[in-house]
Amino acid sequence: MKRALVLGGYGLIGSACMRALDQAGFQVRGLGRSARAAQLCDRRANWTITDMTRLTARDWHALLRDCDVVVNAAGALQDGGRDDLRGVHVTALEQLVQGAADLPVRIIQISAAGVSHDASTLFFRTKAEGDAAVATHSGDWVILRPTLVLSPEAYGGTALLHAASGLPGVLPRMFPKSQVQTIHIDDLARAVVAAARGEIASGTVADLTEGGSHSFPDLLRAIRHWQGWPDPLWRPALPGLILRAAAKVADLLGHLGWRAPMRSTAMTVLADGISGDPSAWQAAGGSPCRSLQDSLRSLPATRQERMFARLYLLLPMAIGVLSLFWCLSGLITLLDPGRAMAVLSDRGFPSGLIAPVVVGGALADLALGLGILWRRWSRRAALGMVALSCAYLLGSLIAAPDLWGDPLGPMVKVLPGVALALMVWGLLEDR
């Protein structure tokens, strides 16, 4: 039985490759840096949990000496709090190639259509450097360059397409001159299996894509129809200024660990278009990739898909609302602590505890409001909001029960905030 190692095995492409290789009879092991993401992807699979950007040539040699095939499905869109483009796309591959120099292992590099050393984005430029590192390997290698990948699981740019297509009554018009080609995830995985079996000649560099192309507005419209939504009532054009501003905000969030699909790299790639030439793949003996319409027909447009499309944009809105609410709550109290102290004092609260409770609560509010913006702490902060809200509610029942009968409902209005924080906690998940 041949053995395969899949780098980035719990990612969108990596997980599909692992399943396809397993079904093809390979003994498969995945590699990634998050044990939790690996277990969520496939608890039954064998995993090596490590940061590939830190591996030396000697480390790679030890990992690959028992492998027949290594598939590199790891990648990052843009530098950020959790991602290092050069480390993932270039340094790791340079060390891998050195480590595999004297080993009988085939390297299958999953790159991207359109990569070049003078591309408009660092993503494409570093991908091109990684491809060049693989091409210097004196042994066995294949480089596959897919266009926009369509899959039952939407992530990154495809998730943004699903969300934009599912807006109630609205279908935004953007990038009208952009041309996009697609590939079904199963076609990509099938190509990897063919390369892993040795059916594709060593040294092959090929784009993986459908034959035709689509304007970006047409692609959005096709996905909307596939989702089952009615035609939009309004199709507003989004000016470039708005898109650039949204990209800048998303870039800032990237430094807090959020992999927002509207980052400047994604916007630039979509504006430039995503296209490839399938002729090299077909000349190498590869099977043709299905068209956009055939891809959509083979994917289920279920209720879960429609719920995802709507929740995808509502989730960051909920996080923003929670952050604003808790930060304002803390700041207002810190700017005028006397009012909160008076409420407790009038109700006979122990005087020695009033100041610590008021100031401590305000600082906790502020910490939670800021903490939920940091991706690493967002789920913990959401649970902290629930816990602190419950503490406030219980404390008010003991120290100030009359507030529950206040016509403005200051305590009753805490309950929707608890529900919103629970929703955020439940929807956030690490890949």
C-alpha cells in the first residue's frame, strides 16, 4: 500500500485530498499545526501536528522517508496574526525539497492558477517562488494550479461568494470586468489521486479549470439561483472606494487573527480575475474538469447552505455589536463612576465594596469588549460575557430587585445580549 502525507490536511483542499487518497487505497497521514482542527476534520485519520514553517531539511527527511507521495495543500491568503506567507509558501517548501533530495518520494504541489514572480499580490508571488523551489527538485514532482474551487464546504473567497449571493433582496454588482473560471473540489482531488498514482508525468505543470469563463456578476447570479433565492429586487453597484475601505478594515482585523475573506489580497485577485488554461492538463492525460453549471448541479443547495449564507455576514455584525456594547458600558461607567456607586449606595450596599465592584465591573466590561475582537480569545470572551451578565442579573436580584420593574427595563435588556453572546460562541469554530 502506497503512503501519502498531505500538508494542510484539514483545510478545504487538503481534507478533500485526504478523503480521495484514502478511497484510492493510499495509507494517508495529514499534517497541520492545530490538533483541534485536525480532530474536527477527521478523528479517525492519522495526524502529525507541527508547524511546517519551523521544520528543517532534517525534519522533513524524517517525515518523508516512509512516504511515497507528499501533497502540499497548505497555504495562506495574506500575512496576518496567524499566517506567514513566505514561511508557508516558500521557506517550508525549500526545506522540504532539501529533505526529500535523496528520497524516492513524489512531490505534488497544489499552487494556484495565475501565479507569477511579477503578480499583483504577494500571495501569487510567494506561490510562484514555492513552485520554483519544487521545480528545482531533482526527483519526482508535479505542480497543479487550480482556479476558484467550488465545494460543499465554503471557505474564504468562496464563502464570501455564497454570503454575497444570499443577501435578502439584494445582489451587489462588483468587478464587472473580472472573468472567473472554476473547478469542482472533486475534480481537483481526482487530479491529485492521478498524480499520486503516477499517471501524470513528472515535471508536469498544469492549470486545473473548466473550459469556459464567467464575469463576476454572472458568477454571483449563478450561485444565487443555485441557492434557490428569488431574483433580487435591487442590484446596487459597489464603488471601488467602498471595496477598498472594506479591504483595509479586513486587513486590520487580520492582525487580530481573523482570516476575513474581504482582505485586500482577495479583492485584488477577484478584480484581476481568476483564469487558467486546461490544455496542459489534458495533454498530460488528465480528465477534463466539469463546468460551473455541472459543478453546481452536483453540489447540494440545502437549507444548511442557505442558513450559512445568511449567518456568514451576521456573525461579524454580532461580534461588532457585542464589542461596541461592552466597551461603551465599561467606558461610560469609568467616565462617571459616581452614578453607578449612587445606585448601590442608595440600596444599602456595603460601602467598602462599592468602588471595587463598580470599577472592577467596568474594567471587566472593557476587557471583554476588546477581547472578543481578538480571534484567539473571541470564544472565551463570548462565554465571559455570558458569565458576567448572569452575575449582574443575580446581583441585581439581591441588591437592587426594583430595577427589574423599571419601565426602561435595564435588567431585562441584558437577556438579548446573553443570547447574542451565546450565538457567537456557538458559531465560531477553528479550522
